[in-house]
Amino acid sequence: MPIDWFTVVAQALNFLVLVWLMKRFLYQPVLDAIAAREKGIREERADADAVKVQAGKDREEFQRKNEAFDRDRAELWTKATDEAKAERQKLVDAARMDADALATKRREALAAQSETLNRELGRLAQKEVFAVARKALADLANADLEEQMVLIFATRLRTMEGPAKQAFAFALRSAAQPALVQSSFDLAQAGRDKICLALNETFSAAIPVRFETSPSLVSGVEISSDGQKMTWNISEYLGDLEKDVQDLLQVKTA
Amino acid sequence: MRLSPDQWIFWQHGFAKINATLAFTWGLIFVLSLGSKLLTRKLSSTAERSSWQNLLEILVLGIQKQIEEVGLENSHKYLGFLGTLFLFVATSSLCTILPGFEPPTASLSTTVALALCVFVAVPFFGIEDRGLGGYLKSYLEPSAIMLPFNLISELSRTLALAVRLFGNMMSGGMIVAILLTITPFFFPLVMTALGLLTGMVQAYIFSILAAVYIASAIHAQTPEPNSAPAP
């Protein structure tokens, strides 16, 4: 089998050309593609590792924030609960104080109303008593109320005795001013004479007397001299009536 | 009957000629180059890639892995030479199924040319890796007495490479041709299939032996493997 050396040389050259062409068109592009893909995979893995590390950090940060949030929430809850309790206590105290004040005001209003009622009752009673007494006296004895008052006052002067009479007599004698007789109505001259007569007879002396009308006296007659005073008026009866009414009101409001 | 495609001459002028060996070699070069160019035109560098790209990557990485298993660490450096050896021989064998195709490797001229390329490549890579002194010193190992034996070994293994490949490829073609004249139906088909297998084995043997020779030239202490595959 002869060897064709021209063909040998040509085939060697052909093979070398084929080596160059294969490196140029096959091996290098394929290896480059593989290297690029491996590089991409390495970068992706590096990125994934970085993302994983970052995710771990984020998770730790989230847990830390979560714990801090829970802690703050618990503190705020405790604080809010305490504040609510304090506020509730404050409101309850204020409400209690308001209730007490209202009750006090109510009691005061009730007392004031009671007092007003008493006064009105006294006024009405006085008016009615006078009216009744006046009518009764007029019907039964044909007597005037003022006249009866003067008679009763004179009778009280005459029946005065003991230390009270002595003290009054001393005051009348030592007084520089005339004795003052006040009445809630204008005394008629007959009434004035009866009082003067009763004074003169009781104290056995001519007692100088000065007469005045005082509306503040409640339906009565009063004599005063040098600090000594003797009175008859209807307020004594009214005082008893008032006392009875107050007792009655206290029983009703209790 | 032609024993070699060298005898099928298309054109001749003096000693220069264009025979079937050269013509089919050029055809193979054209097909391999154009096919590579077309297949690597749209390579993807992402995870999504075509089946052709997967095939190319399997092929290239498979050759690279075989080179590394022989002991050549920097496989990228030897991929061009050894990979092309494998692809050229394997493609020549595969194309024998085409009617009228004469494998260039069935020519002793071609196998001698390839063996000479290996013969040159071994000292080239050895000197490149170890330097001229280091490489020449390997002929004196394990002792200076071994120098003539090493030289004879160098020449004989080159001759063995050439003749082994030529014998196998030529015999396959010859057997098919003879069987065609005797039993034209069944046996030629079987022998063609067997020839394809033999051709792939020969491509593997040729390229792996070249890799072993280069590896032995690079690693001085590495003995030439006795278990190298042989037909």
C-alpha cells in the first residue's frame, strides 16, 4: 500500500485548518456560552445569598421591632388602663361631689321653701286669726279687736308683780325719756287713756307716755323704758303655730 | 477494487493531485465548519437553551472530561487538537452510511498525516509545558540506556497509530464491499452497522491515545499506560 506523501501533507494541513475552524466555530462559542451561564449562575447565587443575608437581617429587625412594639403596646395599655382608672375615679368623685352639692342645694332649697312656706303660713294664719278673731269678737261681744288688745295689755300691766314689776317701776322712774308705747295699729284716744290709767295705777305714779305706731310689731302692744320691756302680741300664738307647722313638715319630709 | 480512496483521482498535475481522500476531507471540513457555525449562531447563556445547544455542550464537555480523566489538567488547551481528532475520525466513520462516500480515514495517507500531527503535537505540548531541556530529559528516563528504546517507542507508536486506524477503517470498507458481492442483502447491512460502531471506537481510541501520549510527555513520571485500548 503506497503512501502518497502529497496527500499526507495536504491532509495534515487540512487537519490543522479543521482544528482552527473547530476552535473558531465550535469549541470557543460553546465554552464561552457555558462560562457565561456559569458566571450568571454564580452571580445569581451570590445575589441570592446576599438577598438571603438581607432577608435574615430584615427578619431580625422585624422581630426586634415586633418585640419593641409589643413592649410599647403593653406599656401603653398599662398606662391607658391606669389613666382610665384614675379618670374614672376622678369622674366618680366629681359625680359624688356634684350629687352631694345637689343634695345640699336641694336640702337648702327645701329648707328655704319650708321657711318661705312658714312665713307665708304665719302671715296667712295671722291674717286669718285676725279676721276670725275680729269677726268672732264683733259677732259675739260687739267688741273691737284693737280694743280687746288694749284691755288685755292693760290687764297684764295691772297683774304684773314681783321682781319684774319692781325692775320696770325702777326703769320708769329713772328714765329721762317718757315711756314708749308702740302698737301695730293706731291707738284710739280711749285705748291710750286706758293704758295710761293702768300704768298710773300699777306703779302708783303719773307715768309720762309717748305713743308710736310700729308696723313691725305683729298685732300687739309694747311698752319699753330704759331697757325694760313688756309686750303682748299675737306673735306668741303665731310662734306656737309655727312650731306646730314645722313639726308637721319635718314629719312629712322625713 | 480500490483499496484506498487515494487511488480515486479527480485531477492531477505533476505530483499535485486531487483525489477522493482530499475531496471527501474538504467535504467533511465544510460540513463540520458550516454545521458548527450554524449551530453556535444563537447560543444562549441563560438556563433556557435549545436541544442542539444541549447536544453541543454534551459533546464538548464530554471530550473535555475525557481529556481530564487522562490526566491533562488544563483540558481547554488540548481541546482543539484532541477534540478535532475525535470529531474528524468519528464523522468520517459515520458518513460511511452515505452511498458512494469513501472515508478519508480509510486512506493510509490520511492516517499517517494524523499520526504525524500527533507525533509533532507530543513534543510541542511537552516542550511548551516543561521546556526543551525538561522534555529531552524525559528520553533519558529512567536511565540513559533507555534513550534508543524511547526513540523507537516514539516512532513505533506513531506508526501504530497510523496503521491501526487505517487497518480498521479500510478493513471495514473492504468487508462491506466483499460481502456485497457474496450476500447482497442482509450481511452488508449488519456489517455496516458494525463498521459504524468500529469507527466510533477507533475515533475514541485514536484521540485517547493521542491524549495519553501528550500526557506522558507533560508528566515525566507518568508511565505510558499499558492498559491503553487496542484493537
